[in-house]
Amino acid sequence: MDYKRDKDQDADCVKITALLLKSRTGEFDLESILFLKLRGLGIHDLGCIGECVNLERLDLSGNNITNLASLASLQHLSVLNLSSNKISNLEPLRSCESLQNLNVAGNIISSIDNLHCLQSLRKLEHIRFKDNTYNYSNPVCRNAPYRTIVLEMFPTIKVLDGERVVGRGSDLYQLCKDIDDTIKAGLYKNGQLVEHPDRKPWVEDSYWEIKRSSNAIIEEAYKQFNDVLHECRLLNNRATHVISQTERSMSLKKQPKQYAI
């Protein structure tokens, strides 16, 4: 009964209080809270969340938040999810100098100018303004050159809207995408599947064969494995022989005895 009452109170929550934070985390001291999830609680007032000065990860998605002023004191915050709220101004996040991952998809950010305040965040690597999975976006994303402008504003970010833009994985991602597009374009002609009888494999038949290494440790391991495998085969043969003899002996016992007269 008490659990149901607490759940109902969370559902009707509109302001973050010390009591709410302590009950959700089990911490007695707000400064001890490092991770916090307050998703879908109907919150519109961040209240005393700024007192969680050591907070590192915060999820406030699916609420009714409009003002982020209380987040300005969170110097250690590295991951922040503000998706699906009613936010138009990101200015208070300028002070969150440790921020690395920011999700503000599904808000009402309308202009590129609203993003300039994030340029001072040197550690910011992941930014999301839209999320096609949940159909979240922002008015600013409707601007045709939006992606190009954002990449110019944040030259050090690695992932924008869930797509890697720099780093070791970006070239591979683009290569795979180009290959997929080429294959799709070549498979069909005038809506019909095109047959290619003269097509050949990309690699030689021997490409996938396991090549023996000259490393002494690997050679020894390979030898031991073969020895164990040979033993297993011998045991299997012996077991098969014993089972066969047992079955034969049992079948002889079941046969009725015959007497010659």
C-alpha cells in the first residue's frame, strides 16, 4: 500500500525536492548522489537539483521542464538527457564544463543561435537534437543546412543525432553506407531484379582458411588441442563399442529359450 502511494506521488510530481531525491536514490546527503533518473514524472520545476553538486549522470527525459537554471551548478555532470521536454533555452548549460553527452531531442529549440552557448563545452562529444527512433526533433532541425552548420560549430564532436561523424568508426560507417547504396542501385533495373551470371567472389577460396602461426606458444596450444581431440575420439569409439556389446547381450537375454526334443 505504501509502495503504491509513493508511486502515485512520483507520478504527480511537479517540483524536485530534497525528499524526492533522497527517496529515489537512497542517499541521505544530496552531495553524495552521482547518478539520477527522474524520467516521466511530470516535473516542470528543477527545484533543489542544483545541490547535487557531484552529479555525473542525469536523466530528466519525458517531463515538462522549461527552465534549466538549476543545472548551472553541476560542474561534474558528464551525461545529460533532457529529451521530450519543453526547453527552448540552453544557456544555463554553459557552466556544465564536464558535459560530454547531451540529448535535447524532442524540445522546442528553434534557432541555431540557441546553440552558441554550448560551444564553450570543450569535452562535449555526443549531441542529439533529433531521434528518429522516437520521432523526437526540434524546430531547428528543419533548417536544410542544419547538420553542416552544427558540425562547423562543434568541430570536435564525434556523434551527432546518433551518427558517428569523426573518429575511427566514421570512415568505416561511410564506406559501408556507400557499399549498401551501390549494391541497392545495381540489384534492380526498372524495378526488376538484375541477374549477374558472371559475378565472382570478392576473395579467393583460400582467403578464409586458418593459417598456421609460427608462434611457439600457439603451436604448442594447437598440438595440445589435437591431442585432446584425438583422446575424445578414442573415448567415443570405446563408448560406442561398449554400448553395442551391452545392447547385444540384452537382446540375447530377451530371446525365448529353445529346447530340442
